[in-house]
Amino acid sequence: MKRVVNSYSARTVSAVTYTPDSATRLLGWVPRIPNYVWLAMIILTVSALSISTLLRSQDQEREAKSSYSYVKTRVDHAKGINQEIKERTEQIRTNPRAAASAAQNQLRLVRHNEIVVAVP
């Protein structure tokens, strides 16, 4: 049995065979790079991106730890001040002398036997 080639397929094959491809001529100077080189470049790129991400996350973690320690010291300081205020309030509630002293200091009250002297 003999195969017959139709005219369309013959034209297509001849056009591809005899017509010089302009892209082939333009890229003819580019050297062919083996597949293992492409694979190595991809692996190196992924490794570089991974290391960059790791370093950035470590830097952010370090900043977060320093921020946490700063906030913790401020909270501890505020708790200490709060405890002092609670102790002072309890002292004012239970001790009449402390209440009188606090009233004189904060409200600028005068006892009945004190004399106020204005100093220019």
C-alpha cells in the first residue's frame, strides 16, 4: 500500500524545511545551556530566597523579643507603682494621722491651730 501525501501537508513540510527561521538566526549566537545547569540555577535561587526569608524572620523575632522585654519592664514598673498606691490608700483608710497628712498635702488644708504666712 502506497501512502499519498496531500498537497497541503507537502506545502507545510516544504515551508518549514526550506524557509530559514528568523528566530533561529537571531538566537544562533546564544550558547545552549544543559539541563543540569538550569536545575542548579533553580536550586541556588530557591536556596537564596529561603536564606533571605530565614534571616528576615530571625530579625523580626529579635525585634519582637526586645519589644516584649521593654513592655514587660514597663508593666512591672506600673504594677509596682500601683502596689504603692494601694498601700498608701489602705494606710489612709486605716490611719487617721495619714488621712490628715494626705488631706493637708493634697488639698492644702490647714489645721485649726496653724497660721498661714504668705511668702512673696
